[in-house]
Amino acid sequence: MAEITSESAAKEPASEASAALEAPPLKTTPLHDAHVALGARMVSFAGYDMPVQYPSGILGEHLHTRSSAGIFDVSHMGQAFLMGPDHATVAKALEALVPADILNLAPGRQRYTQLLNEEGGILDDLMVTRSADEAEDGVLMLVVNAACKEQDFPHIAARLPENMRLMRAEHRALIALQGPKAAEVLDRHCGGAAVMPFMSARQMSFDGLACHVSRSGYTGEDGYEISIKSAHAVAVWSALLRDAAVKPIGLGARDSLRLEAGLCLYGHDIDTTTSPVEAALTWSVQKRRREEGGFPGAERVKRELADGASRKRVGLLPDGKAPAREGTEIQAKDGRKIGTVTSGGFGPSLGGPLAMGYVETPFAAVGTELTLLVRGKALPAKVAPMPFVPNRYFRSPAGAS
């Protein structure tokens, strides 16, 4: 899923004065005033005025999330409900747009997938959740990226059968709570949250306020995403922040956290030119869909699964301390260009620079020695396994629901 790079957040591109005058005013989330009151540095992102960091700084926020619990405002993301007469009907309609197995998604479970174009390129990545409520058998909840939602939702709606509809949930806010102490913190407000399995979702009560909670996130840590009516967002945010274990986290640290976790940033690591196979996302295309196809770009995906793709997304560890930023040229040892860095920076938990990028497949094996052309200087690097730091998603005991 997409968020923001700390570097791009800090540097908005220059524009002509006339263009600035014509630019629409930035949107705000229901928590905007709370961010300002906390001393956040606000930046423009995906048309919203969002906090990139708080006074403690990106490094402190990142390390706090890894050691305790961080709270993120992700209300700019697009939430919607896909509704039809029953699950099979809704699942088959969505499967005509994405490569994941939605038909066999169990009630109360969540799945990551991608909207694909006819060439197998990625229009966006998204989360799909099947309601756990038997009375909502034909309901799927979708969460898409903020920068893509104005294209995603019309794209989906225009391709639905007449007995289905897409309802945008613009009346809802979205708050993420991430880190090793997230479970104990949230369980104090939502009884039962601590025993939820990873990638599960439930309707719950947060101190008496109805909300939808999923055990998921985009930091590599255990954690949750809480969807709640916008009118109740400040109450939830404030209640969580009163806990000594919780600190607010901006988009800058969110980016460094997801990079250490080896997770894609839409518009950077994945876009309309990349396929799920090239992006090393084949794990998100389940066996039935690989065999049956029936989604946009299926021929390309199946061909690349069988024969291999010409390039592959890999992790990169540069030698030394100089970070390799997005756009850095990747070269073979003989100086030939073989790829490009798509995300890069400093990993606070790793204690050094790290990057992701695409390389020609013969150079994608872990341990392959490469060269990164950083500010005109050739720096050695190696292909590294991802995630760069171990993921700590919650794995429930066998038999737990």
C-alpha cells in the first residue's frame, strides 16, 4: 500500500505561481486539528494536509513503533463497501478485477491484492475484507490508496453487474495502531482484540463506540487498523494517546518502517508498468487464480510465473553509510545498467542504508554483488533478502479463532 517517502514529504516540488493559485485547497482528515495541537509538521500529500513528523522526529517515532506502540492517522485512505446479494456474487465480480482468491476468503478475514489493467500492470494495491457478520454475507470492505481512490472507485463501479453497488465510506476515519505493545493497549478499549489472528477483522466496541477493527498494518509490526465514524475519530485517537506506551507517528516514519519491512509503495515500487510477478508479489496470487486466470492481465501473469519475468524487485544493502535514493542507477560489476532503485533511505532499526529496486532477473539472487551510482559515485552493494528486519505479525495459537 502507498504512503509517503520522508524525503518527498519534506520537499514539495516547486510550481508556477499561476498553478499554485489554481490548486484546490488541501483536504483535511477529522484529526487535522489534533495533529496541529501536537506540534506536527504538516505537508501536502495526495491532496491532504498530513503530518510528516511530530516534535520527537522521524528517527524517534520509528524506533518507538518498533519498541512500543505508534498511532497513525490514515484517514486519507479510501474506504468503501462492495455490496451484492451474496458472497459468491460479490467475490466473482471483484475477482474479474484482481488476481487474489476472494471466493474462498473466509468470513472475518482480510486479503491483500492488486487492481490490474489489461496488460497485467498494477493500477493500485488494496486490502479486501469479508464481513464476519452472517447478515452481511454479500459485503466486502475495500481500503485503497489515497492518491488512487478517485480513479479506483469509478474503475470498480463501472465494471460491476447490475445487482451490485460500491458505496464509498467517506464518513469514516481510519486509525492505525502498530507495535509490540499495540495488542495490550487496544485490548483495554476493545475487549478481545489481543486474541484476534493476523489478517482477521471484527465489528467491535471501542469504549462503547462501534468500530471495525482489523489486525493488520504496513509497518512489519503487530498491530491494528481501526475504522470508525469520523465524528468519533478524535475520541479514539485521544484515548489511545493517553496511554503512556503510545506516541503519534507521521508519514516519514511510516515510510521508513514499511521500507525495512520490504513492503511496496504504490507509485514507486509498483505501478502500471509492473506486474505482481515482477514485484515479487506472487504470494498474493493464490493457486486457484494462477490456474484459472479470469483477471486482467492473466496471460502475462501466468506466462511470467511459468517462464520467469525479465526483471524482479529485490532488496539492496549498500556498503557504507550513503543512502541510495529513488532513481539511483543499479549497475552490474562491469558498469552496465541493469536496474533502478525505487525506494531507498536509512533504516533506523537496521542501523544503515537500505533500498529496493528492480534488476534484470539474472542479477536478482540474494548475495549478488552490484554497484549503485550515487551522486555520480559508484558504490558497492549486495542483493539482500527482505524483510530487512524481521516481521513480527501476530500468529495465533493453533485452533484459535
